[in-house]
Amino acid sequence: MQTQLISVPFHGDTIVLVGKKNEPYVAMRPIVENMGLGWSAQRIKIAERFDSTVSEIDTVAEDGRVRGMICLPLRKLPAWLYSISPNKVAPELRDKVIQYQADCDDVLWDYWTKGGAIRTEAPNVSQQIALSRHRVALLKELHRTQDNGLRVALHEQLAQISRQLGLSVPALETIGLGTIGASDVVNQLWDALDVLDRKGERYNHAPWMSGMIYLKLPHLAELFKKHNIALHFDSVLRNAMKASKNPRFITRGAKGSSIEGKTIRCWVFEGHAGPNKK
């Protein structure tokens, strides 16, 4: 699963946001160490208290190596922040802890939803460095991103960061490959089904000779993984599937499966997806 890293400047520190499945996560070690706390103890605490939501996300670091980062969903960050009692930390750390508790989650949320936190003063040197890294990360993400909506959002962030640094804003159309249409996106799915056809895999849950296609996405995901097909049912692909004209998208709902012999939740199309229609 591709992730998006955003370096966020915060009162002279740098906090790392990680976008995964369109949800913001926070890399916890930088925050813990920025606050002057011990990572080992806090890592155990985070794992125990947030077991159901904590996630180790593989990210590409600045040196190009892939590393796992312990991350919390941004929505869970305030719960962890307020689990730290300022009265129980060393006096020299107290103001820093209170500062993080006061507005850290708000700043991160602004960066995720608005493309940047509103600041009233000029960034200092450390903030300029963090902003410069953020700008480069945005340029790299724009260069490889093809979804038009995401490109526009990323370009808005890039424009804001560039203005803060006093730099020019490159035109969106000059960065990367640009947009591919919904038909091109959904054709990747039909091409993947052609591969399954050639492998003799049965994926269409519709009745034989019905002229319909019933696709159960978890079943397809298993088949894609089995045959090393790098296709994921993210929001871009799902939206393209809804716009599919040939085969024509009908609905999503409960249908009887000719494969499993029971009612399943599936995507329903009318038309031909390949030689394997059974």
C-alpha cells in the first residue's frame, strides 16, 4: 500500500504525518522524542493502550530505505497526548508537553485538511528546513500521482508552502504525468481479469449465461495477491468502476453466488469481462 509522508513544522520541531488509505496517521517516535520523553517506555504504552488502532507503516525514509514507523491515527493522538501528565514529567519538559497538548493535533489536522497550518510569524531556520523537505516531498508525490483530485489538493499544499518560503509555484501541468481518465483506470481491472482468465481462475459469481458479472472484491483481492497482480481497490479504482460503461456498472448489493452457493455482497456489471464468465 502506497503511503504519503508529510513533514509538518511545529514550534521548531518536525512531526511526520503518514497518509494511508485516505486516513491521516501520525508517526509517534518523532513526537515522543520532540517532547523529551523516552521512546521505549512510550512505545510499550502506545502498544498496550491503542492495540486496536496502532499500526506499523512501511515508509520510505530520506535515505531511500524502507522502514517501519509506529503510527497512530490522527483521531487518536489527543487521547495519547492527554495521557501524559505535565505534573509528572521533569520540570524542564513541562512547557513542551503542555504546548503539544494545546495545539499539536489541531496543527496536524489543518495540514491534512487545508494543506497547511495558518501561521502569523515568519518561519525560523528549523521550520524553513522542515518546510523545504515538505515541499520536495509534495513535488515527488505530485510527480507520481495521476488522480486529478489528489493532484489538485497536493498542488494547493505546494503553493502554500512555496509562498511561505518565498519561492515560485510551478504550474500543475508541468509536474508529472497528469491525469488518466476513469476509463483508463477501470481498464486496469478488466486487464487484470483477463490475466485471471488465462490462469483459469473463476471470479464471476453471476449465473452461467446470464450476461452479468458479479465481482466480490475480497475474493478478487485474494486472487490478485495469489497471482502477483499489483491492483488495489482504492477510492480511485472504485470510482472508476462506478463510471464503467463497458461492461456497464449496475449496482452494488446482495446477489446469489454461483461460486459459493450463498448470497454475497458484490459489484454488479452488465456485459462481457472476458472468456471466463462462469
